[in-house]
Amino acid sequence: MCGIVGYVGHRPALGVVVEALRRMEYRGYDSAGVAVVGPRAAQTGVVTVEKRAGKLANLTGALQVDIAADPDRFAGTTGMGHTRWATHGRPTDRNAHPHVAGGFAVVHNGIIENYAALRAELEAYGVEFESDTDTEVAVQLVQHHYVAGSTAGDFEASAYAALRRLDGAFTLLFVHAAHPGTIVAARRSTPLVVGVGDGETFLGSDVAAFIEHTRDAVELGQDQVVIITAGGYLITDFAGEPQPGTPFRIDWDLEAAEKGGHDYFMLKEIEEQPAAVENTLLGHFEGGRIVLDEQRLSDQDLRDVDKVFIVACGSAYHSGLVAKYAIEHWTRLPCEVELASEFRYRDPVLGRSTLVVAISQSGETADTLEAVRHAREQKARVLAVCNTNGAQIPRESDAVLYTRAGPEIGVASTKAFLAQVTANYLVGLALAQARGTKYPDEVAREYRDLEAMPALVEKVLATGPAMRDLARELAGADTILFLGRHVGYPVALEGALKLKELAYMHAEGFAAGELKHGPIALIEDGLPVIVVMPSPRGRAVLHSKLVSNIREIQARGARTIVIAEEGDEAAATHADNLIQIPAAPTLFQPLLATVPLQIFAAEVAQARGYDVDKPRNLAKSVTVE
Ligand code: M6R
């Protein structure tokens, strides 16, 4: 939520920053802005800033005009930039970042929770505010410290003094017109990474900000400040005491963060799903046993588990719903799946023998992070399933299983979702193995079946043209319903979420058995209903119940679009449109059945003329509660 970039080095900062913002735009696109500290700032005493409401293209358009009028205006080798997902204040030019006061400029991700009190305090000193944002208190506060008191005239000391007054979650970058060559940055509960180049140093909300320049990065911890110059970086705590950073090498390249010939990242990411599943499985079955990544939980810890909670948001939550079927079936442990945003506020019963599985692509989602913190305060063990190395959620967890989907840029989760579903199966099998609820050969058989899934996912991609045709036909619909049973139910929820977020269409997913308890009243002539059929080779009762549900809605005029296993005669008979997927073990079917629904949502969105990668009002990672 909000993308932040910073640069100090030897190149013109503006180009580096704007290019980095392009890669950060998926984190927020309500407005964008840049600040450069160069000769012009030295002359005027004010950092050179441009910012615009709307997508990055509005900012780059404004910059072209600025530079045409005054080619040297943005000269300088220190700069920073911001793409905003608005929390406080409408997405206007005025509320866009950077915010400026005196010689300072600030960009911010997060929420400054005590901003109202600080604003009142500063107003009492005569400070006049220009925006409706919480962020502006940070820049007014640092300026206040710079002009008065013991920190007067000291850029870094003023920044520390201001930071110590702030509550909430924030990544903040400070620059000052009189101090080119330095950026002071801080993070608390929102992300910030440092990129270390040759004579240049970068800051980014994530490594995509600087991947084209360096693959050497440094992870910051909670409540840390980093001061960067062209020559390197210094990490401290908020009191200024030096702290170690965690250097790491980025293990993917620029190509992974590019569209690779596709119109949208999402379309590329859908196609990358076989690899995402395959890579997530890699190395997790060794010597006939399931092994997790950073398993800081012993087999005894896993044996002691008497209850599993899965906490997550959005698509990650849906992946958790799939996991519940597998975990309960394989381990006979009770497993509850909770929306992370609800979990900690309802006083869940947790203890040392509770395993909390926190699923998050970004590893930054504030709701999930707070759920993890709550679980650990209650002494529960936390296992993170995460797609981002070293993100806050895995850092604060007892164990980690990384999904290896690679960077997911499209706001709608696709390959990360399939990778989460895959990783969750591994968690279930690891528990079953440790607890002895499955014999080693049974675990091995399940794993072999999982290993066969990437090739089947590849085959499902062939449903693309059929889904595209259907999408064009149904793009004008007002409502589309999704039905499923068993593991098909979370798939229905996921299909509906994709359509809502991308095509802004009313879509609801239902457990098919619930239909008669209310939702069937929605069925009217011609209403499209997408049905996820369970395998006819699985539990016969499930399959026949869903056939009955199809007949019930058809009798009331619904148009049935049925996703069914190849060879499912009953589904073929009752479907107005039949989408066939390969046969797979029932528990693993979500890895296949979800894919046509992703393609469908992306195609409906395109047919309706929407930006598939940047749906309105959304951002890739939600770092505020
Ligand atoms: O990064 P996370 O996995 O924690 O994100 C959770 C949700 O915000 C995310 O899955 C969201 O629902 C997606 N946009 C759905 O496509």
C-alpha cells in the first residue's frame, strides 16, 4: 500500500526514481510524486517537487512539461518518489506525496495514528497545514525540530526527533534541500529495503524498485532508521544506536518483473502458474519426507499441536479454506480458517499447542501481521506461508514455508494463490507425517500426485479461448453467481472475488448446499451461474448433489456454466456451457478449477475496458488495518 523509492548516487535521480515508480505503481495508484535534491534546491532552499493525482502517467506528463520549460529544474543525484493509495485525504494533487515544509520533503507509507494530536500541537505553534493527510505532520514536525531547540540545523537529529514522536505504522523518507546526498528513512510495521550498488544506494518498498540496478539488498528490521548516501548505508534504532541489517541477494531478475510481451502482468502471471506450483514444491520432499523451509518448529512441536487456525485475507484466505479440507482429512486435527481482520478482535482460544498458519503473498498485510502478533502473544506457534523473502510476517513467525511464485505485480492474486494452495498442502502433509496420521508411503503418494499438478495446470491454460469467448458474451451481465461444494466452494469464492475486483461486477460465491436457504431467490431468467463440479470419481454423493443444484437453478431459468472434469457426462448434460479440466485427486482440484475463473475475470475486465493490473480503489499489499 503506497510505493516508496529513494536514490542517492551518481546518475540523474529523476530517471532512476521515475523508473522505480513504474515498478512500484502496483502498490498504489491514486497519485504519484517525486522530489529531487540538486543545485536548484540549493539555490531556492526548497526541494524540487512535482506530484499529480491519478496514475503515474499523469506525473510523467507533468514532468515533461516542467522539463520542456526548464531543462535543469530536476538536475540532481538525490531523489525520492511515491505512488499513493489514499488513506487520509482524497487523492488530489494537494494530498499527493511528497509533502514539503521549509527545506524538507517527506514521502510516507502507512498511517500516523497520532497525527491529529500532533497537528493540533503544531498548529498551536502557528504552523499552517496545506493538506488533509496524516503525512503532513511528519514533515511539519521535522521542520519544527530543524528550526528550533537542540536539534536546530541538524538534518539527521531533527529526523530522529520527529520519528520518536510518531505512533502507528510507517515507512518515511526525509530529504532536505541543504543536505544533498543523504536520505534519512525509517520503518515501523511497513516495508522498506535497501539496495546496495556501486557508488549508489537505493531504497524501495520492495526490491522491484531497484532490481535493474543491483541484486544486493539489505532487509531492515522493525523500528529501524537507515541513512543512505552514495557510498553506503547506516542502520540504527530510533534512538540512533547502530543496528545490524540483514544483507541478502535477490534471487530473481528483471525479466520476472516485466510483462514479457503480455498486455498485463496478470495475464503473464496466470501463465506462470505451472512454474509457481512446481517451484513451490521443489526441495520439499527429501529422503522420503516432507521438509519445510525455515522450520524452526520441531517434529515434537508439530506432534503437540491440537488445533490449527489459518489466518489470512482475500485470496490468501480462500487458499486457507481449501487447506482446511486437506488438513482435517489428513491430520484429524480441528482446523479453523479466519479472516485475519476478525481473528484477534474476537478473542480466539489459543495456547502453546495451537498452530496458527498465517498466509500472505506480500508478507506485509497489516491485518495478517497483527493476527500473527496476537497469536504469538497468546503463546501459539506461528507458521508463515509467504511469497516474499524476509518480509515482516515471516520474520515475526516461528517457522516459514515460502511459496516460490516469483514477484506478483498484478493486483489480483493468481500465481501466488495457486502457490499458496500448494504450500498449504505441504503444511498438511508435514503435520500428518509428524503426527503419524498418514503412513510415510501415503504421504509420498500424495506428494507424487501434487508433483503431477503443474502439468495439469498447464493443460487448463488451454481453456483460455473458451473463457475469452464466454467473457465477451457475459461482459454486459449485472450479476454472476458462483457455486461449489467441498473444495469447490472456496474456488467459487475466489472466482467471485476475481470478478468483483477486476470487472467491478456484482459477483457472489456460494456453497451450493446453501442455495435453497436464500440465494436461490436471486436466480432469474438468463442469470449466469458458474458451477464448480466435484470429480465424479470422488465422493459420489457430492457430485450428485451438485447435479441436483444445477437442475434446480436451470429450472428457474439460470444459464449454467459448468467447470467439470473431462468425462463428466452428467455435467455435460446439464451445462449450457461446459468448461473441461483434467481429472485430478479431489483435494487438489482447486489448483485446476480456479484457473479458468481467473482467465474469465481478466477477460471480462478487458471487455469492459478496465485496467486489469490496477483495479480501482485497490493496491497490491494492504499495509494498513
Ligand atoms: O499479500 P497478501 O496475500 O497478504 O494479500 C491478501 C489480500 O489482500 C489479497 O489476496 C487480495 O485479496 C488480492 N487482491 C485478491 O486478488
